Amino acid sequence: MPHPSPKANRPPRPPLPDDAVLTQLGSKLAPGICIVPFRNHLRPNEAAMSLTLGHLDVKQMIDLIVRRRSPAIGDGVRHTTAGQLRQAGFTVTHDGGKSNPRHVSVSLDAGTEWTEYESAQFDECFSSPIWMEADRV
């Protein structure tokens, strides 16, 4: 019999306040992986987009998420708040675990399809990106 995931045994976290800042990591260097520098749509069989709790910079995000490399020119971050995403119709859930306690899932109501419209709404919630430049590497 399969064991329940550790997340299933944790008590639910309180909802994030609307002013909770969230960060997304992106890259201008991955055109074969993603057409846009920041993901704004779900992959097949994916239920939510991943963001990180806190106003983090590129180095902090690379250290937390990637771990296998240093920041590179073309890496970037952008920021939003839980409230901006909620106002745009998204559900924001702080669901971090051992490997990333700051993980936040952004989803739509069950049965709602993530279309190009939702992708555009998602993008509109964010500030302008902050890119890693040559003098910051």
C-alpha cells in the first residue's frame, strides 16, 4: 500500500496575506525550452504554476531552485503579490516542503482550462523583470 506524501500529513497553512510578495525565476537563455523568458502557462498534466514566497533576487532564486549552477547573464526574476494574482482570478497556495519551504502554487479553479487569456492575465500581475547583467555575475 502506498504511503501518503509528507504534505498530506501536515496541517494546512493559513492563506498567504494579499501583500505577500512572490518571485518567479526566468531566463532569456532557454529558447529551446521555453519561447518566453518566464513561464506563463501550464505544462501537460501540470495543475499549477510554481512561484517562491519572498522578494528574492536572481542569486537567491538560483541557490534555492536550481542549486546546480551559479547565476548567469540572462537569468532574471520578476515579482508579484498574492493579492494581485487573486484579483486576476488565480488561487494562491503556500505549499512548500522540505526541499523548498517557500514554494507557492498558483492555479485556477478545478475544471477551468488555462488558456492564452489566463497566461496574459498571469503575466500582467508581475513587475518588470530584473535581469542578471555582466557586472553582477
